[in-house]
Amino acid sequence: MTTLQNSQQVAFLRGINVGRAKRVAMADLRKLLGDLGFANVRTVLNSGNVVYDADRVAPAEAAARIEEALVLKLGVAARVTVLSARQFSELIAQNTLAPVADAARLLALVLNNPADVQRLAPLLQQPWQPEALALGQWAAYAWCPDGVLASKVLAALGAMLGDGVTSRNWATMHKLKLLLDGADVAAPASIQET
């Protein structure tokens, strides 16, 4: 396993390729990030998950550059949240729901502004059973045993944060972690969308 590199980042594009709106081909997205000067650009699935090397570009600056380029080059407005490899590793480690939950029904809601976790803290006091909610420094975690469409936790988080959060299921987060840990992305077809 490779040690996390300081220059690696993970970008999450909110709301692309959901239904017919905001369609972005992953090849176009990889090219766009390459044109911005990012190296070793890899995508996971078709829903706006990108791992790349950013050299010395801070995550917030990378997010702003990607958002602007999406509009200017692809005509798509989408909120972008970027975490460094270290921040992403912390996000993974801070999920207290992961050991007991099915990865398809466990969501990580990545915060665009980490300070929003303070706004979410009162939600921990509410009874969500059979659902569950946990908070970390970079994300909220929601266990949705009856599915995401019926989730009261997700509805509450969405009402509080709007587009200030983007969600991914835990299986997708695991795939991103594999890329950051140096997995051979050419081998498993489920990791890289061509």
C-alpha cells in the first residue's frame, strides 16, 4: 500500500449526471482537470468523483478553479467540494457508522464548509431510529436502512445545508480510498469510467 501523497486531492461534483440535467462525460471531466494543470486525473463511476495530483494548489482554490472551468468549458454549473488526501483519510476514519452498516445505504455527506458541522450538531440529539446520524470534521454520515428517498435524516441535512453538502454512498467512498492508497485503477472496471 502506498503512503498518501501530500499533493493528492479528491473532488466531489454535486448533482452531475443525475437524470438528464448537468450531463458530463468522465473523459471530458478528466481532460478539463488536466487542462487546469492537475496530473494523474482519475474518475470513479459516472457521478463526479475525481482523484488527482494538485501539486501545491490548496483544496479551496482547486474547487474554485474546477467550478469556473465547468461553466466556461462545459457549460455546467455544479458545486465542487475538494478534500486533500489527508482530509479524505480523516473522513474515512471518523465514520463511526461504517463497521455496522451496509455500504450501499450508508452515506457520507461531504461538507463544502467544514464549519457547518456545528450547525448540524443539534441533529444528533433527535431520535432517528431506525436511521442513524454521526458527524465528523469533514462530513456527516447517515445510515438509511429504508433507502435514501425515505430518509428523514437526509431530508433534515438537506434542509439545513442545501447545496453546501454532497453525498456519496460508502461503497463509492471506499473506491476513492483505494485510488488514494495506490490501487491499480486500470484493472477493476468498476473503478474507472472510460
